[in-house]
Amino acid sequence: MPGVGPGRAAIETLGLRRTFGTFDAVAGVDLSIAPGEIYGFLGPNGAGKSTTVRVLCTLLAPSGGRALVAGYDVVEQPEQVRLRIGAALQSAALDPKLTGRELLTLQGRYYGLRRAEIEARLRDVLDLVDIGDAIDRRTGTYSGGMRRRLDLAAALVHNPEVLFLDEPTTGLDPVSRARVWEEVRRLNTELGMTIFLTTQYLEEADELADRVGIISDGRIVAEGTPEALKRQVGQDVITARLAGDGDTARTAVAGLPGVEAVSLHGDVLTISTVDGAATISPVAVALDDSGVGVVNLSLRTPTLDDVFFELTGAHLRDEEGA
């Protein structure tokens, strides 16, 4: 009998592809996500995050490969998948004339829940997702953050095994974003729910995810825990924006004690080191001796953006703003 159980992945894909004409939006994605895991799917706009979610939620048919959600095939058994998932996608489609309570009740009826079951589920959901007195107001009066929270509550009414959150905090202010993070943690901790979270926010993936998959141009370029991924680029990162020959600068610092790796992308030199505080001064001296001009030199701990940069030569932040 399919379903999430011991030894069975909550989400599994093999060579998953989705094309639009000649464009590969998802170009061979392999995933295996355990029950109860928060999996962060991180990448810039246009990387393939939302397309992957829409395939996993049975809203788009894959062009190739295979995908199982809660043990069911998204192509051959889509109705079984839909019964077992909740989804809060990027744009919340809420009827502005309905109150929050009316909308959640209607959602329960869609899933065949009886009145008593709906009332019990609403109590549980409203304990998890903070909507407050707004639950009895028309949704047309809701703020953006409140609409996102109601959409999350609607995705939980039928107590899904797997929850898909597609960029749930995009466009929210920092306070609303922090509240959504808190609610996501509670769902996972208190209910053991598997959560597939797509995001373009580095700190969101770092804060919430047990594991992260970084996607670029429809392909997963890195996967692991946030800490393990960041260790790939060293304990600390020194960056130098250059005003001269980059190859000369790279050669000048590559052999310094404490320098583990050096990469050059455009005019930015990135140096991975175990002890940034001890290494930054020798780096500055070596660059000065090389005769290469330095616009600025900085030291920081590594981020998931550094991982993306190492693998693709681009920054997630830069691509977000493009």
C-alpha cells in the first residue's frame, strides 16, 4: 500500500524534466526527501523552483522522468497525491467576499470532511497558524501577511502528509516573514509534517531547512545540510574586488598559509580560509606586492550564496534583482 512509511521517501523524483517548447525549465532533477524533513529548494527566479513544485503538486505533467509524492505517482495516481498534500503557492487565490472561517470550512468540504471534523480541524489549524480575530473578517480586508497565513491554514485543513510552500514569504515585511517561519517550524516540530519549501531568500533556507537543494537552470547543482554546503567553501571567506589583472592576484594569494581555495569570477577574487582573521592581513600584503589594485577587501563567514557563486559564477542576490 503506497503512502509515507518507514523506509519510504515522502518525495522522490528520478530524472524529472519539464519543458516548454525548446526550453528546459526542469532538466533532470533527482530528489529523495525523507518523511518529517524540511527541504529547502533554493535558487533565483527562473531557476525551475516553481515549475518543479507544480509538477509535484500534479498541476503540470512532467515531460520526462518520474515523481512520487507520499508514495504515489504524480502521473498515474494524481488523485491520491492530491488527497495527501497541502499547497500554499505564490499567489493566494482567496475570495474577498468570504470570511477566513468560511473559506477554511469550504476547503474542508472539498476534501469530504464532515461538519464535526471540519470544526475540529479548524481548532487545530488556528492553534498552529496565528490569524486571530481576523478569521471572522472578509478576506478582502486582509493584509498581505494575513493572506499568506490564511492560505497556509487552508493548505492544512485536511491534515496533509506533505506540505508544499512555494516562496511563502516573498513580498512580506520582516515581521510577517518571521511569523511565517515560526509557523513552519511548529508544523514540522509538532506534527512531524514533511515540508518542501522553495525560496530565493538565503536566510530562509539557512534558518528552516534540514537539507537544501540549490537549483540553477533547471538542474540541482548542490545538495546537503546548510552547514555542510557552507563548509565546502571554507570556514571564512575573504573577497577582494579588483581593479587590475585577476590572474596575477589569484597567483599572489594562492600559496599563502591558511588559504584553502581561490576562485576568480569577473573582478571578484574569493578566498576560502580556515581562519579569516589571521589570513586577511597576509592577503592584503600579497595583493599590494602584486601591484594589482584592490577596490575593497572584506571578511565574512560563508553563506549559501557563496556556494552558489562557487558553482555557477553568479550570485543569488544579483540574479534576484535582475
